Amino acid sequence: MPKVAFYTRISTDEDHQKYSLDAQKDRLEAYCKSQYGDDWTLHKVYRDTESGTHMNRPGLEEMLYDASVKAFDVLLVFRVDRLSRKVRELAQMVDELTKNGVILKSITEPFDTASAAGKMMLQMLGVFAEFEHATIVERTKVGMEKKAKGGDWVGGQVPYGYRLEPGKGLVVNEDEALLVRKVFKMYAFGR
């Protein structure tokens, strides 16, 4: 009876994710039931809510430690980009999992790390994940630059003395602006 661990990750606000942490977990459970029936046990669900471009994630670190002490046999992910969006880090992770006797499976991507072709397929999926991340970053930068050139607010903390209005952008908040003007006058007159 395999001991299965799930790893789930989102990188931003869960409400705007196509596959939230809970949705990923539900899909992983359904996959286990379809593949193993009742002949499996869930060791743990590891969860992270940050970027897959770095390895310093609490859930990932805990999962890798548990793999090193052979706490589970199979690591199941929704997609390999949940583990990492950098091909080098993904390859290192797979080597570590393999060394510890852990089988890595993705429920949406067919690969078998026991064969040379399967390892190549996994590497290619890692390359695509890294490319996808770079493309998203590029598009985001272009979109923010376009908004800024058009005078639109591009995000971050709204400055004191202003408020953000849909369709208008930053608008003076008269209540706060009184204090801002007073501070500037005091500074200008050396007080």
C-alpha cells in the first residue's frame, strides 16, 4: 500500500487562481482513488502560497525533509511547475527524491522517471515551466509600463492624501490632503 504525499502551490491570491490549493488537493485525491482504489494512504498535504522560482518555501522544505527520512513513497503534484519553475532546481529535486526512493508523479503530465525518456520528458516540462514564468513576467512588465504611461495607477500602497477610484485612478482625498499641505508648509518655513 503506497504512502502518498501531495504537494500543492499557488503563487498569488488564491481567489484568482484557476486551480486553488483546495482544487489541486481534490484533483490529487480523485487521481489516487482512480489509480489505487482504497489501497493507499495519504501521508500529508504540503502547501505553499508563493512563487515557484525559489526553493525557500516552508511546505517544500518540509516535504524534502520528509522524503529524506522516507516518510512516503509517492509524491503527487498537479503539475511539475508546482514544484519549481526553474529546470535546474527541478532536476536537483527529482534526483533527491529518486535517491530517497520516492516516485514523483504529475496527474496532468505523463512521465516516468524510471526511464531515460521519462527523465527527458520531465526536463522538457521543466523548461516549459521556466519559459512560461519568463513570459508572464515580460507581459506583466509591459502591461504595467503601458498603464503608467497612460497615467493609470500600477499598484502598491496608495500615497497618503489620495484615494484610488475605479476609472479615474488617484484622486485627492481632501480630508487627508489638509494634513499633507500643513506638513509641507511647516517644512517650507523650517518648523
